[in-house]
Amino acid sequence: MLENKARIVDDAEIVDEAILSRRSVRAFLPDMVDDDTIRAILAVAARAPSGTNMQPWKVYVAKGETKQRISDAILNSGIRAEKADWDEYRYYPTQFFEPYLTRRRANGFGLYGALGIGRREVDKMRAQHDRNFVFFDAPVGMIFTIDRRLNQGSWIDYGMFLQNIMVAARGRGLHTCPQAAFAPYHRQIRPVLNIPDEEIVVCGMALGHEDISKPENTFRTDRVPLEEWVTFSE
């Protein structure tokens, strides 16, 4: 019995560490991640639950020249991120409101502060945002799509799949950055990856080894205390 309890505690610590150490890394080393590791991560992630086991995810893994073509297509499009058309789906509300506005601002100020970017340095902010489109120099970029005929439940399932990828990556000493920023640029991405029209681009994700020398990777977000969002009833 004691051995079983000890094993449960050890397992919990391993899982918790993978979850707690997951964060959005915004600078990666060029060290390549081999295909076997990528396949193992995706295979584990695919154990995510989905309604009636529909498994609504589809993944396009891009490296090398193909990844560069995605970056070039977006960065050479002439479409600034603030002008990009979210015509497939909207990630954020049209108008931010509290408490979400304050949390969003704290996140932005924290990141740009770590980079030494002032609140009025718009060009530097744009340059940092554009680093999304080179996958923050990660050697692996992934683009995720979903069949547009599926409904909201499948999008919930998709979120659990994405989380599984990020946690499985941590278990292998890797880091990730999920990136909704790719979604408005589906017209630029589609021809590079031959994505059919019936698929909506959900997001991208960078995968690789963290560059711990970069200041943006020193930034840590906080989390609201449980007391503010959990209700227990008996």
C-alpha cells in the first residue's frame, strides 16, 4: 500500500512538472528535433478525448524550406497583423472587457518590458509580433486545421489535443509556443501546404529547444487564485 501511494505521488509530480513548466517560449535554438520525436509527441497527443472519437485534428509539420516558405508568404504579403482579416473565426472578442482586458494588458506589458520595448515603441512591438511568423526561430513549425463542417464541440476537443502536444513536448525536454497569429493568414499558408478549402486554419505552433539566453524567455505569466474562479458546493 505504501509503495503504491509513493508511486502515485511520484507520478503526480512528473505530470504536474510537465504541466507547470509548459509556457509560451518565444526564442528557440536551431537544434533540430528528429521526426521520430515529433511523431511520438503527436501519437501521444492523439489520445486526447473527442466526442464520439471523431478526432477532429489535422496537423501539417513544416521544417526547412517549407517552413521558410510559410514565413516568406506571410511576411511578404504586405498585410500587417493589426489589419489581418479574421474571416474564418475570431479568437478574441471584438471588444475586450474586464477582467480580461487587464489580464491582456499585463501580459503585453510584461513581455515587452522583458524585451526593453516601451509602450510607444510601435515599430519594435510590430517587429516582435512578426517573429510569430518565423516560429520564433524554432526548427519545427506546425499548422493545425479543422474541417469547417464540424461544430464547437470539436473545437473543445481540439484544445485538449493541443495541450497534450505541449505537455508531451515538455516530457521530452522540448518547449512550444501555440500561435493563433497564423489563423488570419490562411490564404498565404494554404498554397504552401496544399491545405484544402474545407479546412480552417486553427493556429500554428513552434516546437524546439528553448534559447535561455534570450530576454523574452525570462517572462512568466501569473495565474488568478482559485478563490476567484472556483465554487465548491455540497
